[in-house]
Amino acid sequence: MSASEDLVRRLRGTVVPAVVTPMDAAGVVDVGALRGYAERIAAEPVGGVAVWAHTGRGLYLSERDRRRVLAVWRETVDAPVVAGVGVPRAAGAVDLAGAVDATVAMAVAAAEGGADAVMVYPLAQLDGDDDAAVELHERVAAVSGLPVVGFFLHGEAGGYPYPPRLVERLLALPSAVGVKLATLDRAMACQDAIGAARPSGRLVITGEDRMFGPSLMWGADAALVGIAAARVPLTSAVLDNWRAADYERFVRASARLDRFAGVTFLAPIEGYVRRMLWAAVWEGLIPEEAAHDPYGPALPDSERRAVVDCLEALAKEPSGDRPAPDRPAPDRPAQDQPAPDQPAPDEPVPDLA
């Protein structure tokens, strides 16, 4: 079994948090706070973690800090570590060749630090050039030696929409683990990408914080999401109940997660990192002094109050979110088999009304 096939097997049916990076107001990583946060997340029901992702401000970190962040997570978790790779902000304005070289260099650093796979940030310069996008992923895999995850990232975060034909081509690569979909609020684009991805047998990874439950109904079979950077069980309950075909609990869990998403993933969308840091402080995952996002927009105090009010209300409610004892979540299927609880491509999604 290849490394990419093994990761498909290990990650299917799991939640992979795109973790935050505790830091001070100047952007200096708080390694002590990071270690405590990593230990707490590692104890949650996660299939792995994603470092250097948008939520963790991976492209803003210095090379030294990126290596320190990866080292802490690699030492702390036994599960797979996926590292986001792209063009660090410190590189400044670069041409396409420079952007490709920077992405490959970051992937090599991820491999040296013990990452199990890399998630390739889309290069906006490649919008419309599918051949070059495929070549980028091939080069990243060849030079780093790591399996790759494609990343359909919405334009507000610097990406561009991957057409279905590109999704198909990326997932045909031997090094491909799957594709992460983060379309923000573009339901049709998400559905089309899932439809293109599912026949490959690779992972269809939802990154849809505001369309999490629906994306599972459309066919996603794993999750890599920033909303799981805090309150992991809110997210894992949705996925677990869907896979257990416990639709009544799925609907309830999805509604609870949607309430949390409604106060964290909203305009300005770049503010979600700060809002997730506030949620992490409320949960006791990181200290207040390490809950800064110097790279995002300033937000009013009322937004923090909304996050805290939501979390406190959810905490007071009996969740009943976990699958019923007589309906356990199934074992993750082999990579070349459809998930047993997922509808086949031409089967209707169950009526949840």
C-alpha cells in the first residue's frame, strides 16, 4: 500500500482540525501555549491535524516559527499531520516560477519536519491553466516525497475555483490523498467538485464551515476545517452521526454546529481566525495572552460576546449528539470502497424532513 493510499484509509471518516497558532500581538508564537493546546487537541476525537493552514496563519509565519509549530505537533500527536504549503508572505511579490519554487521549498521543509502529507495552496496565477496546476502538484510530490492534498480555496482567501475537470485530474495523480473543498458559500461549486471527486476513490474532504452538514450529504467523506480548531466535538458529532446513518442525531448536531459557525464564520471572513481564538480561550485551550491574530481585521467587542454567548448556550443544552449505542459509527472503509453510509453517486440522499 502506498503512503497516499494509507492516508486515505486512515483519514476517511475523520475530522482533521485546521489548528490555530497561539501568538502574541506582535505575531511571536507562544510555544508553551502551543504545546498545551496541542495536547488538548490530541486528546479529542480527531483523525489528524492540519498545520500551516489558513487558520494557523501558516503563510504569515517565519520559516523558524513554522518549523517550531510543526515540531510541537509532530511530537504531540500520533495521528497524521498535514502541512499547508504555498508562498510565504515574506517572499513578497513573486512571478509564477518563484511561486512554484517557494511552494516546493515549503513542502520540502514539511517533509523534513515529519509531516505525513502536504496540502497545496492554490496559486492564483494558475487560474485557467489546469496543466500547470497539475504539474505543480506533481512537482511538490516528487521533490518532497510526500502525498498531496488538493485545495479548492475560495477567492476571498486567495484561491480560485477549481473546475471539475481539474479536480478529476488532481485526484488521478498517484500521490493524491484527496481534495479539500473550501468554497465558502458556493453550494453549486461544492456539489460539482464533490461529484467530480467521488469516482476517484480518494478523499473528498469538506472544508465547508458554513455548509458542513450539507457537504456530507452531497458526498464528502472526511473533514479538514478551521471550525474544529476549538470545540472539536461539535464538528465530529455531525460527521459521526452522518456516517452512522443516525439522521435524527445528525440533524440536531448539524444545527448546533451551524449556530457556532454563524458567529465565527461571517463577514469579514478573515476575522474567523480571531473568533476561533476567542472560542479556544473560552474552552480553556489557550491563554488570553496567546489569543492574538495580528494579520486579521480588528473586530468589535460585540462579536466576541456573540461567540461566548453561543458557546455558553450550547454548553447548557443536552446535546445528545453522539451516535446511539446501538448505532456505532462504522469502521473507516478501504480507500477503494465507497463509505457504507454514503449514498452512491446516483442514489438519492435520504429525506431528512
